[in-house]
Amino acid sequence: MWVDARARAGQSQRMVDVRIFCTDLAGLRSQALGLAEAAGLAHELSTLRFRKPWASIPTNFWLLPKLAVGAEAFRAPLPPVVMGVGGAGARVAAALRGINTAAVAVQHPRMRLSRFDAILAARHDGISGANVIITRTALHRVTAARLAAERAIWAPRFAHLRRPLVAVLLGGSNGRYRFEAPEAAALAANLARIAPGCGLVITPSRRTGPEVVAHLRAVLEPLGAWIWNFEGENPYFGMLACADAIIATADSVSMVSEAVATHAPVYLVRLPGKSTRIGAFMDELARDGRVRNFEGQLDLWPVQPLDDTAEAGAELRRRLGL
């Protein structure tokens, strides 16, 4: 099945095993690339951009995905595997599935599961089936090798800070949770309580509001905290690698999944709002003892990395006969 497709793809300059389709969201990219790397698949990333009026139309009404995303995503030759992440990516991957091209979905595809050869879903997605591979967390790119390499780079840069070193990962407001000035004030007050006894390294994300960052800077930088200003190298993986403890806002499944893949205990900053799916994920990790809620106190408890990405990649290869 795969030989013919690879022979067709051999005309291109670079052999590609999987073409990945997702929207321009860091969490989706991380999941797709993490899975492709764990499965040992040479990948090509195709970022989906929607034509009008399809950007405002739910993907379950996309009878012809080609009209929504354009012909470029459907160009030939196709690789042996197409992978769709999220609802839009899943629609495109399902439309491209063929006798020589397997379709893989990452996350609940919100369509018939039988449209895919394999589906990678976290347990909080609440689906099951013969073609479904269940993981406890979202897929990601945190590996022991990556952490070791980042630690070698960033440990000297953080050497002037107190230990234990606490990495603080900030998300932002979305359609389900709110992270604005009042929440920033509460978080800053709690971080200020632990600041005298630890080192703080803080990274905002693209979703973090400027008023949140400004408030944290005003309160915590005088206490010795280091806050990334989006200049120079991204410290994210370095912070994960060097941290003795991690504090993360509980609005992002991907960010918390990356945090719990390390050897550090993880605290959650719960935000106002509600998502049944995201809330269930955070609550399951708390029941497992892998995370605790952050309330202005810091205790280090023994943990083991929680990471199913490598096993998921191996299982995907087995299911597809690669």
C-alpha cells in the first residue's frame, strides 16, 4: 500500500511521509509535530487559512473542504499519510484519504470515526473505537533529549536565580476562560508570597494580555523574577528543563501536558470560566496526583513524567503498517 505512494513522492526533492494540516495555533502544531517525530515520520506542515465565508462557518457544514481551504492543500502527489489536527484539519485529511493515503486525526475529529485509519485522542475527549488510540494527555514535543539539550543552554542563564527554580507558564483569555487584570493581580499576589524562597522565571504566550504582563512585571520584577520580553531565544523548553517546579494557568491542555511530561511537580492556576473538556482533563491529573492547585504555597512532592507521546507514535506506526 505504501510503496506506490512513496514511489510517486520520490519525484520531489524531499521525501515526506506525512502532510500535516492544522490552523495557526501553537498547541495544534505542537501535537502534530510531536506525534510525527515520535512516529519517526518525515513531515510537511501545511497551515490552513480559510477562504471567505468559510472562516465563519462551522466545519461540520464543510461538504467540500477544498472550497474552504483552497486547492494548495490538495496538491499531488500525496504522501503515504495525511494528518489533520482539530476540526478543520480533520475535515481536510478525511477528504484526502485514498487507497494509497491513510488519514489520521489528532483530537476528536467531530465527524464519523470511520473516516480515518487512526485517531489520536486524549481520554478527556470521551471517544473510543477500534481505530482510536487513547492518551492521558495531549501529544507534544517534550522529550528527554530535547530537555537535556535545552538544560545545557539555559541552566547557566538561570544560575543567578534562587533554588528551587519555579517556571511560570502563562496562557490567556479564550472563549472558555478569562485571564485579565483581576486574575493577574491575584496570581501576582500568590507568586509574591513564594518569591522570597525561590527563583521565578515567567513566560507569557501570544495569548497573554499586555495588562497581565504589565501587572506581573510591576509586582514581581522588584522581587527578582525574570520575565521573558519576547526578545531573543524562546526560553519555554529551557524553563521546562531547568524547573524544580512548574506553575501553569489551567486554560491550555497542550501547555499543561508539556509541563507534566517533565520531572517537575506541576501547580495549576485555575481561571474563571468553564470548559467541560478542559476541566475534566485538569481534574483527572489532580486525581492522579500529578498536579495540584496553586494557592500561594510551594511544596515539592515526588513525581514521574506523564508522557504517552512516544508510545502513541509507535502504536500509530504499527496500526498503519509502516
